[in-house]
Amino acid sequence: MRDRIPDRRAPLPQFDRAKVPTPMSRLIYVINGPNLNLLGKREPHIYGSETLADVEADCRKAGADLGFDIRFLQSNREYEIIDWIHEAREAAGGIVINPAAFTHTSVAILDALSACSCPILEVHISNVHKRESFRHQSYVSLVASGVIAGFGTQGYTLALQRMAKLMPAASAGPDETPGTD
Ligand code: DQA
């Protein structure tokens, strides 16, 4: 009988934070790179006539339908994009990024994205593969789960739909395997 009495001096089992499943964040960062603030005015024959404000409204609507909170951002400054990626690393369930010209040049953005464990989807409004050869190379594609190019601004909402598939907790049924169709 004595054996059954718990030893009060024995250490309590430790609470292991790492073993507690954290719910997947429904916050999606939609990050836009340089010159995309000029969308609608800049080379409309390539990028169309929708403005970035229109794209943001589309993303917010699609995000609401999919159960996502959207943080929609644009900067012409590389460091600011890197800081937002660091923020997303802590807070976001996914990143949709159109790094614009930084796609083809920025090892620093690649490194920041490499530090994130959430799904990353790369979007280009134009079909970069049909354009100059320097646009065929993307550092970001090395870490992106998928790339959408040439679907116009619709690419952003398509990326959010894909994100919902990659994050089943946000919208898909329980027996749906992440990352499959
Ligand atoms: C772009 C394609 C890039 O090559 C270009 O520098 C951009 C926009 C696109 O959305 O098609 O600024 O990312």
C-alpha cells in the first residue's frame, strides 16, 4: 500500500512547450516588391490596368471567403521586405510574395524566406518566362512551394486558394492531405 503513495519530493513532470500543438495561424502575409505601387499606371500592356488597391481588395475578399486574415504590404526597399518576412516568420501561417525585380537579384530575400517554415507562394503578374532572359531566374523559387506567373492580378487570389489547400486547418476537410489536389 505504502508504495502507492506518491513521493511528494519527486519532481513534477516538466511541461514541454515543444510537444503542445500550436494552431496554425490564419494570418497570411501578401508582400509586394518594388514598383508594384505603380500598378495600373506602369506598363499596363504588361501588368494590366488594375491598381494595387484593387489587388488588395481582391485579396481581402478571397481571404475572408477562405478564413484568412490578410496583411497586405508593398515596399520599394529591400530591407523593409526582409523585416516583414522576419515578422511573418513569427506570426504568419503563409506568405504570398511578388518580389518584383528583387525576384531576380536578392539573395537577402531568399535567405529571409529560407528562415521561414510556413508555405511560401511566389506570384508574378506577367509571364516572366516569355520576357527577357534575366527574368527567367528566380532566387525565391528555390524556397517557394509553388509559382504563379502570367495569370495577371488574378494570380494573387489563385495563390490564396492554393494556400488554403496547403493549410487544411483554415478551410479544407479533415481527410484532405496538405499539398495535394
Ligand atoms: C513581376 C515580374 C518582374 O520581372 C518585374 O521586375 C516586376 C513584376 C510581375 O509581377 O510580373 O516588377 O514580378
